Amino acid sequence: LQAPPTPRVLRFATHTPLVLRRDGALLERPRPYDLALAAARRLAALQAAYGEPPAEVHLVELAERLTRDLELVDGQWSPFREKRYSARQRRRHPVHGSLGGALLRGEVAPLAALLHAARPFGLGKGTALGLGAFDVSLSAD
């Protein structure tokens, strides 16, 4: 038996608009670092709320370490601008975000593990409304 090839390529794709912000500004073309940081923050918040006390982890450093040596081969992002209706408030609210994805090459397994763990919960703002849904796939080339 031969071991399967080590994954070297990660494909990230949104299913619903991704709403990520940095310093208050909407990220229309999120970088791999932004995706890693959003996933780490979501999982740390869930662990703090429902699990063991979180370990002392610096999330910015973790995101930097996971994405430092990755090559962004392709990134296709388009802005999303729509409105949603709130029946409770009886008015329309703007929804701004990004749709698309990225193709990364390199040592992708650690980032893939983080993104797979965050996948059921989504990334960014508005996940309770269905925003931030995404998928991750790995391949050898």
C-alpha cells in the first residue's frame, strides 16, 4: 500500500456572502490571513462560551503562522450588496460582503484543519442570518 499524497492545494469557496472587517472596513478581497483569523476567533469564542477555559493563544500570531508560507495562486472575489427585510423591525437593512474564493498552495494542512473545524459555524458577521457559509477542499496538486 502506498500512502496518499500530501495535500498541497487548498480551495476555499463561499456559499453565502462573507462579511469580514478589519479596523472597521469591509474586506472585499480577504487574504488567507483574514480567513485564518476569522476562523480562529470564531472557534475561540465558542470554546470560551461552551468548552474548557481557552488556552493562552494569540490568535493574530496563529493566523500569521498558518498562512506565512502559503502562496495565493488565485483569488476570485466580487462584492455583494443587497438588502434584507426584518419582519420584526419592519424595515430593510443593507447586507454587504464578498462572494468568491481562493486557491492556496503550500503547507495547507494546518490551515485546512482550522477552516474545517470552523465550517459548521461560518465565518464573519451575520452567521446567524446564514452569512459566512463556506467550503474547503484539498488536493495534492
